[in-house]
Amino acid sequence: METEPAQAGDSPKASASADDLQIDESKSVQEQLAHGKGKSKRTRSVSISEPQPTRVPSKFSKNSRRSRAGMGRGLPKKGGAGGKGVWGKPGAELDAAEIDSGDPNYDSDSMDDVQLEQVAVELTEDEIKKMTEGLVCEYFEHGDTGEVDGSLTDHWDSINMHLRYLVVVTMIEVAMDHKSSHREMTSILLSDLYQECLTQTDITRGFETLLASLPDLVLDCPEAPVILGNFLARAIADDCLPPKFLTSHKGKVECRLAVQALDRAEHLMNMKGGMMRLDTVWGVGGPRRPVRLLVKQMTMLLKEFLTSGDSEEAIRCVRELEVPHFHHELAYEAVTMAIERSDDKSISELSRLLRVLSEAGVISINQMDEGFQRVFENIADIQLDVPNAYALLESLVMLAAQNEIISPDTVRKMPLRGRKRFVSEGDGGRIKDRSDVVPLQL
């Protein structure tokens, strides 16, 4: 860069200012080269007469986060996320942290965006039988078919469609080991589950399996062919099985027990009014039994006990009646029969029977109290046939109180008949004369 030499006529002051400008110009060029750091080194000539930009001194301290170049909008560096001791922008801790696959604590199973789907594990044959057996036994206690339906529906996806017939097989096998009232409940359950959980194919295959397994079932339940025949006839009456089931299987099975079960079902179906009678194929039991029939059965039970003296058989017969709310009738009939027979053997045996029934938990103390109180109410009518009914009743009540089968309150309620007064009582044994009689004043 060249500058013109000072003229001879120029003053020393002007020459000095020209030198200063030249020095400032060289400094400005050097600053630009240093600021560029490897950028193009091409420069332009600067005229002395061209006005030069003056640098404004910085107004910020060295710790300021604003740009020191004097450029920009005056905002903090990196949006406020930079600087010593700063871990990010304010509020960044509320955002979800980015998952880094290089993190030592990284777990692909729990940290990735994975959606889990429920997979139903199929139950085995033994698990299906065990589950169904538990549901059926609970059903015998509460009698709610809807609860069984809901429980099966919850597990239905876990049961292979080719194994659902095992539900029918298990239901009937469990019912064979129970009493007639439970078999009636099983028939009702099978009818309610039809077209809800079970299909006609499942029920058909279930009965086919039962017919084939009759030789094994007879070992535990000798009446299995008859019971299975009753279930078959009842299922046809409830429209769970088609009527052609009997005709289509009767000529194909070779097992003698299976033929017996099919014959039993066919006999029930061909009876006069068979469809109506099949509603009571298991008998009329429990609360549905007529009261007159219950009274007759209890009277026969007491007479058989007086003949045999077998208390265990009597307990079994009372339990088979399945009328715990009507046991007071048995206590009433026992006390009445003891009074009517009026012999020591009947009184002692019937008292022993009531004691055994109470100790076995068959008849509760409340039912005993109600039965004795019914005798108290009717003792006046019983006395017409048995003159010493009050004395016999007193002996029976004392025996019952001694055996603790009635409450003390019932003993206090026992009626006492007033005795006739003799002539001598209260008169010192003197017979009254006519003079002692005071005539009535009219």
C-alpha cells in the first residue's frame, strides 16, 4: 500500500496526522486478518479520506452471557442453556428424557415403546377338569347358574374348543357322586349353559365320552348306567340334545352298560306324558316336596327306627329329606308317638333318637324347641285319647332337658294340668251337712 509523500509546503502538524492515519489503517487491517482466522486474505485499499468505523467499547462484564461481538438480539447464549453449572433450559427437567441406547442402564424391554398384548394360555385336560369340579361343587352350595356361567366365560378363551366337552363330562361325573337334588341342579345348570357357553356339539361329544367310560364309572357308582340314562332323557327334554341321539347311537355301541343307559333313556322318553314326567326324573325333593308327603315319610322313618333301632340309618334318611327348616315336624311326631304308645321302650328309644339327631347336628336346638312347643299347644287334644298325656309329656321333657336338646325356656313353658280336689282336702275330712249349706237369696 503506497502513500503520497508530504509536500514541502505542508506543515509538520499535517504530516504527523497523516502518519497517525497510516498507523491506524495498518492496525485495522491486522485486526481484520486476525478476526478472519483462515478466511480469504484478500483486502481492499482504504482511502485516507474514507471515514473509518470506530469500535464501541463493550459495556458488559466478562461473565455476561450476551454476545461480546456486539451483534445479535441481546439474548442469552444457547437460549439460557449454556454456562457453568447449568444443565439445560429452565423447565427442561419436566420433559421426557431421551432414551440413549448407549446408557449402561438402558433396558430395551422396559424403556422402548413396547405394547404388550395378553395371550391366553390354553388349559390342559386335567386343569379343565379341576376347574370345572370346583365350580360345580360351589354351585351345589349357592345354586346360582349365572355365577357359573360368568366364571366359565372368563376362562373360555383358555379352553381349546376341541376340549370344551370335558366341562359336560366333569359336571355329570361329579353329580353321580352326589344326591338326587344335586343331580337335578346339574340338569338345570346344563340347560342354562346351553347356547351360552356350551354348544350342542359339546354336549353330544360329552355324552358320547360318558357312554364310553361307563365301565370305569361303574366301579365307583354302581348305578351309573341308570343315572346317565336319566341325564340323557332330561337333556333331550330340555332340548340340549336332539331326539335322534338315542336312535343313532343305540345300534353302534357295543358296551353292555352303554346299551343299558340308552334303553333307560328311551324308556323314559316313551312313557305316557314322558316329557312332563322328565321334569321330576330326579324326584321331588327339598322345599318342593308336599308337606303331607313329608309328614308321611317322617312317620314311617320313626316306625322303622322303633323296629330296627338303627340310629345311623335314621340319620341318613333324615338328611336325605333335605328339609332342615321342617325338622320341627320330626320332633313333634316323635314326642306325639311316644305319648300315644305310652310304653317305656318307645319313650326311651324315641328320646335316644332325638338325642342322637341333636348330637349329630342334624336337628338344631331351635327346631327341637319349636317341635316341643307344638306338642304343648296340642296336649289338650292328645289327652282325649291318652288320659295320662300330661304325665308322659312331663317325663319326655325331663329326659330332653337332661340330654340338653331343648332350652331351659322351653322347659319352663311346659303346661301342667290341675288336679281334681278331693272332698277331704281343705275341709279337715268332715263331710258337709245340709245345715252347712247356705241357701241363695233370691
